[in-house]
Amino acid sequence: MVGKYKVVTLCGSTKFKEDFIKVQKELTLQGIIVISVGLFGHADGEFGTIITDEIKIMLDDIHKRKIDMADEIFVINKNGYIGSSTRSEIKYAKEHGKKIGYLEPNYE
């Protein structure tokens, strides 16, 4: 299959590292270009060490630029969890007319 591929940015808490990897693989095998997080600060325990407040601001901004590049976002909301950064990304995506998909049913 060769052609125009949909681009999806993954959003969600980085504590769900295994779910990000699984969804990235599944979407890629469906012929979707996947943009994901650059690192898993929560899962890898990097907050407060490598990830300072200043870097967190930068990473949040970078992720919004990734949303700009995508046709839609896909939210990793395992067990219904959506944190404040992800809520901000969902709001941003809505404001920019992006389609939003969820790992689990969402009742926002």
C-alpha cells in the first residue's frame, strides 16, 4: 500500500510507556504515520532529575507542535486517566480542528 498516509500524534501520560509502544506499533501496521513523545519521564523516573520545570514547559510546547503536524491525535487514557498536560493537549487539538481518538471510551 503506497499513498497518502494519515498522521496521528499520540497524547497521554508518559507513565503508560508500554501502551504508547503498543499503540504506536498497531497504528503503524495500519499504515498511519505516528508521532509520539520523545521520552517517558514518568515511566523512566526522570521528573525532578533530567526533567526540570523549564524542560517540562519546553516538552509541552514541542508536543503541541507535534499536534500541529498531525491530522488527528490519539489519547492514551488507560483506566480513564487524563492528566492536566493531556487535557491541555486535547483542548489545543479541539481548538485547531483535529480529530480526537481515545484508547478507552471517553465521557468528557
